[in-house]
Amino acid sequence: MTARTVTFNIESNLHLIGRPGHVFNERGTFSGSQSGTIEIRFTSVTHTSGEATFAAYSSHGGSVSGHASTKGHVVGATVYFNGNLTVTGGTGQWAHASGRNLRFSGTVDRHTFNAKTHMQGSITV
Amino acid sequence: MPRKVATVLPVVMMLWCLSGPTPARASDTVNMSVAFSPYRLGRSTTLKIRLKFGVKGAPTGIPAPVTRFDMQIPATLELIGSSLGLAVCTPAALLAGGWPGCSPNARLGLGSADIDLPLGPSPVSESARIEAEMGPPVGEDVGVLLYTEATTPVAAQLIFPGLLLEGGGGQGLDAFVPPIPAAPGGPDVSLVSMNLSLGPEHLTYYEKVGGTTVRYHPRGISLPAKCPSNGFRFVSKIAFQDGTAVTASSAVPCPPRRRH
């Protein structure tokens, strides 16, 4: 089967699972070029560095997973973060998904620790 | 009648300052201690900072005025995981109404300072209340407003806009401190000690839940789950009016390992 490039441009709305701290486990839904449910784990996000790993489960089956380097800054009740995302694989129809330098951005509400994210770029499947 | 001062000083944050009736010497000393309360790895905490200024070899000496305070904070202590400073306070609101003029959800911490006022042959001591408020951001840096209020014998209200800076291997609290004359044309006041707590201890925030206002304690600065090998090290560089600078450090040691 020939590899092809598809748009990966999704918006996510997530809520915190567990306690906030140096690690935020977030879970929610995403929509856009694909749709489904998503889990993101933010680790040690600071003004200068941070990491996130994610797994997005398509409503049509299969999943895409990867990681991102990110950093954030605080403005009042909101954390704004951005960085670069790498898709490293998946399952089902996305089993061979890969992609680099996708844009990763979003916000975290510091009151509820709910998050909104945007992933944008192209991946090869 | 007490003199009353209300001003915004065009500077960066944290500390306020000092000076004494005696000329600045190269032997000013600074002792700093830092503690966490409570101290449990992986949990939120209140950061307690204590600074004591003095003169080497002169227990009753008055230190020279401080002109800059630069404190390096371990990068692993992160504001992002806290709910401190959910509201933003402006210098104008502080000037107009003091700390009650700002949302209680903008409070980051509180403390006190002891200052010496060179108002006569011997200095007069005075205590000032300190409120740390979340200020407007400056670029991607966190703006912090330090509001100090003293009442007697000299009434003074001062605001030090400042920044929580990020860069390199950590973060820092950087403040340039202007001279504060005890009287018009007179020598500057001296800071002899300061205690500042940054975190939820003694702070109450408010939120609306179903039309009812509910009180709660905000979440503090997050401690990492693992302690750095040499503990949490804080380093402050304090510059004085005579051009000298003193570096003070304090390390919070790792907590003893729990036995299961």
C-alpha cells in the first residue's frame, strides 16, 4: 500500500484527570480533519521547556499517537502553550502514521485545569 | 503628622529597600532562608522566604540601601501547575484602593518587612505589611506587584512592579529598588528584614458556584515528585547603593525518605 499524506488539523477540548501539578493528565474529544477522543499527558511544562504525549482515538477506528515539545506562559488564569509535535505511530488504519514539526498550541484554564489544544500539520499514513 | 506616600515606582519587583543613616559599607550582609510549607514532594506548597540584612562586625549597624534584588528559583518549582493569581491586579487599582482594591483571586502571597527610618540620632523602626499580587504580564513574563503599606510613624504605600523571569536553567525574581527617603531630602530608609510567603497559606479565593460565592484555598506552587540530588537551591544577589553586591544562598534539603 502506498504511503499518502493527509491533513492533521484538530481541535481538542479536554478536562483534567487526577490532580494538577508537574504532570497533567487530560482527556477529552477532538474534531476537525479527524474526530474522536484524545488523551494528553503534559509533563513539567515551564516557560522554557516541557513535554506532552498524546493518543488520539478516531471515531472511525484506529489511533494516532506522538509527543510534543512545548513551553507555556501564565497570563492571569490562563496558561498559553505552544510547541512542535511529532506523530510517531498509531493503530489500525493509522498504524504507520508519522509526521514531524506539526504545530501544537493551546491553553490551560488554571482554575479548572481544563485544556484546549490545536494540532496542525500533515502526517504520512 | 505622618507623611503619606502613594506612588508607583518605575521598576521591577520584589524587595523593598533600605538604607541607613550611615554611609554604605562594603560589609553589608544578607542571610536568606527558604522553606516549604507544607513540604511534601509532588504536592503544592507555600514558599517562605526570609531575608535578614546587617553589617558585618556591627550587630546593631544599619545596612546600606538595596538597589537590586535578583533571586534565582529552581526551575522545578512551577507556577503553571498552581491556581495562584487567577485574576490580574493593575497598579492603578492598587494605588486607588490598596490591596482591597484588587480581586482577592489576584493575591500571590503576603508578608512583612522591618525597616529603619533615619529620623533622628537613632533610627526608628517600623513594620510594613507586604502583599504580592499578580500583575499585568510583560511579554511572556509574569508580572508581579509588590504592595507595601506602613502606617506609623511614617505612613507609606509603595508599589513595586516586577517580573518573574524565565530563562537558562531556572527562573528568577528580579527587582530594581529605588531609594526611598525617610523624609523629603533626607537619607533613605533601610530594610533590615523581610518575610514573604508565596502560596496558598493564609490566602482565600472566591468563586461562584450555582449563584453562590464559595471560599476556597488556591493551589500553590507545585513541588516535583523527585527531589533534586542537592535539594532545592535558591540564590539571591543583592546590590547595594554603594555599588557592592552580596550573594546569599539557601537550600531546602530533600525530605527524609519515608519508611514503609
